[in-house]
Amino acid sequence: MKKRTNLVIGSILIGWILSLLPLIAKLFIFTGLAVYLFFGYDEWAYNRDHKQSAGGAE
């Protein structure tokens, strides 16, 4: 009887975790995209400021 109760509880927990996977995937995708865009902008701004401080010489 105890094994059956544990099986039901385990099934509910596994179902709950699997229902969160789409949310977790969305979080990883959008977080990764935000980090990628931030680093791209940061590098662009650094290069722009570095060229201006060097007198525009390349």
C-alpha cells in the first residue's frame, strides 16, 4: 500500500516538473538572447568610445 501511495506522489511530482520545462526553456532562451544582445552592444559602445578617444584614428 505504501508503494502505491509513493507511486502516485511521484507521478504527480514528475508531471509538475515536466509541465515547468516549457517555462524553463523560455527563460533560458530569452536570458541567453538578452545576454548576447547586451554583450554585442557593450562591444560596439566600447569600440565607438575607444575610436573617439584615440582621435578617430583606426
